[in-house]
Amino acid sequence: MKISKKVLSNISSLSKIKIEEEIKSDLIKDLESILKMVTEMNKIDTSGIEPMSHPLEDADNLRKDKATKEIKRDEYQKSAPQTDDGFYLTPKVIE
């Protein structure tokens, strides 16, 4: 697909990006190259390929989320500067 200066100007206006005159010709060539690549990619037959959400199967190797009754609040609060009745006390930041 050929991109004219008018089309580039329209893209510039829609995206609210000012394009300097001296780079317009290079930008047109780059955009045409990208569109050519997309056209080539669209020619590839992908009818037998199942869509993927991620290229790696084990992308989410997180631990299993298990509910437990284990609460170590007292142990955690030993290192806190100030606590009161199970709450962390912090200095007042808004007057």
C-alpha cells in the first residue's frame, strides 16, 4: 500500500503527533515497509493453528493459592516500631 503525504498528514492529525517535514519521506518508507510485512503475514495459512494466549506453556509458574489458618501477626509485629492491639501505628502525615 502506498502512503501519500496527505495520508501521513491525516495520521499525524488523528494521533496529535507533529511530524517534522524533513523526516516525512523516511517515515512514509517505514510505514509502507510495515504495511508490506503485515500483508505478507496475512498471506500465511493459520487455519490449522490453535490460538495461544502466550507462546510458552509454563508462563505462569506461580505457587498454588492455598487458604490456611496460619497468621503470624504477633511475630511480624515484633519488628515494627509501634503497634497497638494488633494494628501498626504510623506517624500522622496529614494535618
